[in-house]
Amino acid sequence: HDDGFCLVECKLYTGRTHQIRVHMAYIGHPCVGDQVYGKRSVKADHGLTRQFLHAYRIEMHHPITGEPISLRDPLPDDLLRVVREIEPDSMGRTPAGDEASPDMGL
């Protein structure tokens, strides 16, 4: 996209505070709407009033049974609106040709 947006899936290995935000900013790809590490105006980021961060999938093991648990949550309306706004300019695919985000239904 001309504005330089891309949808990224991150997997966390620790519970470090701001882990995604710090690492993405460090490699030059700050989270949309992040005024601390991204230093961008939220209003400039398609009218968002918050950061474009969403835990659409959480996986863990049950603390007693050890059974795997997987929870999913679709994108909230405000984030989905932004995706739809920039979608016409998107290839919708990774450089390898895979769907950009099949698990999220995008």
C-alpha cells in the first residue's frame, strides 16, 4: 500500500511489556497508531483512536488438565474498517504468493 501499511502476525514467546510494539518499532515498522514507539499521529492512521493491535488468537494449555485451548476473536469493527479502506490497494498476498491472512478471513 502506498501509505506503507502491512498486516503482520506476531507470535509471543514471553510476556515482556510492549514486546510487539518495541520490536516492530526497532526494525522500522511501528504499529499503526502507536504514539509512544511509532511517533505517528493516530488521526493520520485512518482515523483510529487507538493502536492497531488485536489478539485474534490466543493459545495455551489448560492449567489443570494440560489440554490445549485455542480462542479466536474477529477483528473489531474499527480495525476491520481500516483494513477495508486500504484493501483496494493491497495485493492481499505475501511475497511468496500465500493469502495475506487466511486465519483472519481477510
